[in-house]
Amino acid sequence: MKGNIRYDTDVDIAMVILSDKKLAYETEMDDVIVGFSEDNEPIWLEILDVSSGFLPRLADAVKRTGRSVEVSVA
């Protein structure tokens, strides 16, 4: 399941799976909840309000830097 991205349109949340390790704790940072393993490795990201919060902020950041961004899913 490593590298998997899921998006739920009903609740506008994206889940990015980074590792198959077991969840030890979570930390919320603005509109992102990060799950960590026992060895403090980030194992998943849950991005809240994707369409109204995260994507517009990402687009603005890209415009400010003047660089292109490549997105790929393995």
C-alpha cells in the first residue's frame, strides 16, 4: 500500500499513504493530519478540505515561485 493516494469526494479529504508501518500517534498541522510510527516516521498524511483549502494554496505557491510542478503517483 506504500505510495498510495486516495481521495474521498464526499468529505473532500485526500489520504497519502507513505508507509505500511503501524500507527503510533497523530499530529494535526492546520488542514493536515500526519500519522507517525513508533520510530517517529511519517506513515500517512490526511489532507482536509482539499478542493477549497489545499489545492488553491498549492496553486498560489506555484504561481509565486514561477516554477512548474510535476505530480506523479507510483
